[in-house]
Amino acid sequence: MWGIEGSCAALLLFLAYISVSSVNADSLSAPLNVTIKALEGNSAIVTWEILEGDPVIGFAITQQKKDVRMLRFIQEVNTTTRSCALWDLEEDTEYIVHVQSISMSGTSPPSEPVLFRTPKESEKLASKSPDEVTMEEVGQAAQLRAGELIIIVVVLVMWAGVIALFCRQYDIIKDNEPNNNKDKAKNSSECSTPEHPTGGLLRSKV
């Protein structure tokens, strides 16, 4: 008899524990203001808010393609973050996202569903204004300018070397010109002045 009563008491305690846990979980509010930001062709960031005072220790996100039953479930605990990155998305595809808060006693009801569509890369490029410049483009422009400067410096150094070599050769040629002139003058004088034997004037024989 005591065994049956003990089993009934244990069952009642278990049911009471489940009821208390359910009440605590149900008292946790669903996340509010769920928003999609930084939407790209293959990624996005989902953000949300919670009611002040909710004992939230983490979050759970369900991501689903529209009209497709397959789900992706993301969960993280021991965090106070209110955002999460969604990755490996497909371009030009509609997705549905729900967010739930996690407490020590369970999870909150899911948030209102958020529907969004990832853009095509071509649409994103077309929608960019001509004056809009991204950090990546700035970095590429800086790299191009650096490459151009390097090429200009190399060309200038090469020209400087050619000019220095030309000036050196010109100086060598210029230094050798007086010696060549002296040699020419000496050779011409030797050819134009006949050599005579010593002893006065030449006399003709009668």
C-alpha cells in the first residue's frame, strides 16, 4: 500500500515540476522588433530586442526557405548578444526567420515571422549609386595607385641610369679629344716638313 502511495506522490511531484517549468517558460516573452540588416546575396544579419527584466541567457533561431520544409536551427547560450549572422544563403531566394529567447527554465514563444529576399549580385551592383564607394573599392584603388607609383619610380631610376651612363661616356669622349687633336697636329707637321741634312744650303752641280 505504501509502495502505491509513494509512486503516486512521485508522479504528482513530477507533474508539478513540469507545470512550474511550463509556466516559467511561458512567462518568458517572445523577442520583439526582429529585423534583417546587412542583407547580401549570400548572407544577412538578424537583430532583435527583449523585454527588460526577462532572464534571457541565449537565443534560438530557425531559418527556412519559403515553401521548403527544411529548417536550419541556430542556438547559442551564455550570451547577451541580440544579433546573429545568417550565412550560406542563396541569391534571389525568400527566407523566413523566427527568433526565440532562452532562459534557465526553457524557451520563449517564437517571434513574429520575418520574411526577406536575398538580392542578386547584379541587382546590388546596379542599385549602387555612382558616388557610393565601398572600403574594398578604396583598398583596390590604393593598391593600384601604389603599383603605378612603383612603376613610375622604376622608370625614373632607369632613365637616371641611362642619363648618367651617357654623361659618363660623353666626359670620356671629351677628355680624349685634346689628345687626339695633338696626335693629329703632330702627324700633320711631320708629313708637311721635309727633313734636310745638316750643313747649310743645297748647291747644284755645274
